[in-house]
Amino acid sequence: MGIGTVVLVSVLTFFVLGGLRRLAWMRYGRRGGWRHGHGRRRMGGWFLERFLDEVGASEEQKGKVRGIRQRLFEGMGSLRSARRELVDRALDGLAQEQLATAELDSAVDAVIGKARAEVRQAFVDLHAALTPDQRRRAVELARRRLAHFQA
């Protein structure tokens, strides 16, 4: 085995073990990790900051986009109770002799409607906060990131 192979294997081992250590810390670390959403928020915040730097956003635009993200998280968090009510309603209907599908459909539509409104407003605000060139660059970055994770 040549020196190049040894160096390559050593470097790859270093990065793989480091990645596994990071995943384990996020999952089982003192702060709760993925179980409580902290790791995802931290990673999402890091990506957002990198994204804002890459599109060339000003400090004012960065503040607006951070606010949009925060409002979206809070809005989606408020849907948690609506989702729990929906699940309770569905389970109650399942226990009955006859399933009230119309009532279940209206409850599902209400939760989906609330989520749709939150996401729609976030995109409207984001569209207004960025310039056309920044929006074009943002779409390129998002598509590249999505292609990376779908591959």
C-alpha cells in the first residue's frame, strides 16, 4: 500500500469519525439534540447565515429574513395544538360505529389551510425582502442544495 493510499484512508477516517461524533453529540448531547429540535434549528440557522452571505444580503435584509424565519417557526409551532386536536378527533371517529368523513375532512382542511397561510406569507415576505438578483441566486442555491440531498 502506497503512502497516498495511507494518507487518503487516514483523512477519510478522520472526517467520517468526526461526522459520527457530531451526530452522536446532537442526538444524545446535554442540550437535547434532535429529540428537542435544537440541532435542526442550529443547523438551519447556520445554513440561513451562509445563504444570506452568498446572495449578498445587507444587514437590513438579513434582519428581515431572520424575522421571517422566526415568524414561520412560531406559526408552525402554533399548529402543533391544532394537529393534536385533529389526531384526537380522528381517533374518536375511528372508535365510533360510523366514521364522520365530512367532519374529518373539514378538520384536515383547517390544519392544512393554516399551514398554507403561514408558508405563503413567509414566501411573500421573503420575495419582498430580496432584490430580483438575490432571489435568482437564492433559487440557484436552493435547487443545488435540494439536488445534493435527493441524489
